[in-house]
Amino acid sequence: MTADQDTDGKTASRAAPGRPRDSRIDAAIIAATRELIVQTGYSALSLSAIAAHAGTTTAAIYRRWSGKVHLVHEAVLSEDAAFAANGAGDIREDIRALVEAMRSMFDRPEVRVALPGLIADTVADPELHKLMIARLAGNLTAFESRFGQRRRDDELPLLAEVVAGTAIFRILVRPDAVLDDAWVEAMTELITERWPVAAG
């Protein structure tokens, strides 16, 4: 097997420094990953299948991602759902926006399918673990400081633990349970009741 062949668990050869990446290939690989993971499940997903579905090669995948875990992490935990406070000073509305962002991140078919295996593999990879923490934390450090809930020297804000942790637990324990508007409202009420604060 050559360095460019599909190893699915070993590092393959990388592109020469300075070689430009084709964003169309990136997008095709991400889309193929999301589609196939729903069809095959996380464990059975292979880079060779993703490459074939995307119309590219496993070597092209390895030039972009270190392996399956890294690729799936980027494909399913989309940064498009990142939380951003609206800046209006309404804590309750900001918390609701946070809950909605977490729902957008986790309540998609590819996330539900990938999550159990992806969490296990991510925890075992220090680099990806830090990336996941950073993605979940977002800009919550500044947001939490507005109402005195920031914990010193803690990478993951308490709000992210509460909301993301609840969503993840619900998906893992009850795969058929929905993260619907009622869940968003209940989480918002739970958090604002626990931390009743005035805006400002």
C-alpha cells in the first residue's frame, strides 16, 4: 500500500507546502461525509467511500484532514451554528439564542448518527478534544461574565456544559427524542430561573 492509498487510520502523504486547496473539493468531501454517515453509520464509514462519493481520492482527503475523526468532526459539528449574543442586553433572549444555536448544532441526522462514536474518538485525541471544547465554548466567556457565572481557569463555560451536555445526553440516551421548540423553551426557562439577573 502506498502513502496515498486509503489507510483510514494512518497518516498519508501531504501536499507540497504552498499548494492551493480547491474549495470545491473541500465542499464535496464535507457533503459526502454528511450524506454517507447517515447511510452507513459512524463505525462503518470509510475514507475510500467518502472519496468515491465526492468524486475525489483518499489522498485529497488526507491533504486536508488527518483522518476520519478529524473529517467527521468538521463535517457534523458545523461552525454555522455558533452562538452570538445579540448585544441588546437582554440576558433571557441571549440565553434562548444560545439554546437555539446548540439545537441547530446537534439536532441534525448526521450529528445524531455520528455523536456516540465521535465523542469516544474525540476524547482520545487531545488535539480534537481541544477543538471540540473551543467550538462549544464559542464566545461564552465574555457572555458569562455579564452575570458572574464565569469559572476561572475552566476551558468550557458552565452554560455550554449545561446546554450542550443536556442536548448530547438526550441524544445518546433517547435517540428518538426531538430537540424541539418545547425543549428550547424549557431549557431557557430552566437557566434563567437558576440565574435570574437583570439586563445590563
